[in-house]
Amino acid sequence: MMDQSCIVGVGETAFVRGSGRTVLSQVAEACQRATADAGLVPSDVGGLVLSGNKVFSEALAATIGMDNLTYSVSLHHGGANPVAALQSAAMAVTTGVASAVLIPYGWNGYSETRISRGPDGGSETVAASSAEPVTGDDTMSAAVLNAYAPMGVFAPVQFYSWLATRHSELYGITPEHTAEIALLSRSNAQSNPKAYMRGRPLTLEDYLASPMISSPLRMFDCCLETDGACAVVVTSAERARDLPHTPVYINGVAEGHPYPADEFESRADIADIGLARAAPRAFAMADVTLADLDFAQIYDCFTYVVLLQLEALGLCGTGEVGDYVSGGRLRIDGELPINTHGGLHSEAHVESLNHVVEAVRQLRHEADLQVDGCEVGLVTGWGNFAEGSAAILRR
């Protein structure tokens, strides 16, 4: 599949808190913007790759006018979905199953599903924590509701604090190391007019003073909760040559799943994360190395998740990430700028699809905070209990 498909259109809604809109309407808007950006109309697109069950293909196709739907699939890897979706879209257009594929994602992550709303505000985990034991095929939910929630553990910040605690105690990671991720994300967002945190700078003193949520993760180690949607359009490399924008080639892409993927505590190694399995395959497909990267958009639901992924990618050795992130290496003027749009921490939480949108704009040389002359970039995804995905994109 190397270089046989391209991202040719991107679009998004405003990123807000309290959209007052349905998820379907926001996803439809993002899809219409992405198809228009590609120089297409929805009837030119035959495929949909969806994330989870926020919207359904039949409803979306009818809403935006996709009257020739030939391929639809839904992925269930949480925040790893949108990057993994590039693999499915690439397969569909490369084999001719669909002439072009839309990858959308949207949600009311603040107004409907944030954890702090409790049982009446869409937090299914909290609402069901005292119910009868959960059984069935969704073993991840069963693990959370039957084993974790009765002990008071029901939120992602608590799950990931297990990984952070283990790693920090083994390797001496300090708050100043995790702060670097939060600070660079907030700094980058100041150049992004779409970023929810634009105009709200963050200092190290602010970070250190923020309340502890689940040790060692503070408030500013946590990503945003926002409403909004994004979409991208994938088509064949041949067709992309006739469309308006510089094509962005899907150079290499892969997904990876730790074993077992649905539960932390049953793993032989709790530090086994999906990206460590996905990244080598993506780099091998693309026939590039880490040294070829001009930037990276790293999934950043929590600052510590970024640190773990940097090690999994091989940018530094295990336990060396504290030194690696020090000294501005990942800032916009460093050797490998990351999360140039502000990421989930400071632009918005749209799974990893806003990371893909930003990577495309970087490679078109249209970004608000542009990496000069960039040719090759990496996007990662992380979802559920450390499932992972990676895509190498090139101009």
C-alpha cells in the first residue's frame, strides 16, 4: 500500500464547549468541508470509515448526500481509531472497493460525555458502576465495571496513572519532564486560531500549582474535553493528481494491540503498548527511519502517554525520556517539533483525527505554525487500554 493512496481533503467544525448541536450535524459539517476542500462533492465518495458508534454510516450518508455508498466499516480502538482508519481507507481505495473514502469523527465530549458529569451526564461507566455484573462480548467494559469501578477506579486518568506511576518510579521522571509536554502544546496553540486554549498561556508555575487528579497526573497533564468534529478524504494516488491540493501520501500505516488488549492487570507486562507493535510495521512499509521525520503529531490524552510513546517509537531508550524531552528538543524550533496545533491538550479532543488534519496542513505547507520545508511526518493514535496506531505521511 506504500504511496498508493493520498489524503486530499480536510475539514473541521469549531471546537467549543457546549455546541448545542447533535453529533451527526457536526460530523456532517466536517465531512462537507473536507469533501469541498478535496474539490469533490459527497456523491463522489463511496466509502466511510467511522470511529465507534457516535454516528452510523446510513444516517451520515443520507445527511450529506452520499448516494453511492460502496464500503462502510466502524473501528473500536478508542483514540487509536482515526489513524488506524487510514489503513482501512488505503486498502479500500487501493483495491478499488471505493473510489474515495471519508474518515470522520465527532462528539460532544464536553457537553454530553465528560466524566465529571456523573450518571446524569452521559458517563456510562459511573452510572453502571453499582449495577449487576456486566457480561457479554465487551470485555473491556466488563473489566472496568466489575473489577475496577468497585474499587473506585473508573476514569481514564486513573487507568493511565498506573502506567505513569510504574514508569516514573522506575526511571525518575519528574513533574518538570511531564510539564514540557503541556507547556509546548499550550505554546503552539497560541498560533492556532481554532485552538480552544488560544489566548490562555500556561507557565511552569501554573502547571505545578494545578491540582493532583490521580497521582502523578495533575490537572494540566489531562487533555481537553470539547465538542466538535473533523473529517479527512482519502483517494487513490492517481486520482489525487487531478485534485486542487498538494497530495499527502499515506507512506506507511499500521495498528497494534497489546495482549490482552481489553485489560491492564492481566498483561505479562503492563508497559506493553500497541504503538510498540504498530510503529515498526509503519516505518517498514514507508521505508523511512526516525531520522527522516520533520515533525510528529503524538496522541496526547495525558502528558505521560506522550512520554511512553516517544520511548515506544525508539526516539530514546526505555527510561531515558526525561532527558530526551528536556532542552526544547520537541518545541517548534527543536529537532522534532510535536503537536504543532496544540494537540488534545490545547487545540481540542477529537480523538486523533485533528492530529491527522494538522499533519496534512503541515505537509501542504499551509499550517498556522509551519515547520519550514517539511516533507515527512508521523501521526500516532492511542486508545482504550493502550491500543496504538501509527501513520507515516509524506508530501
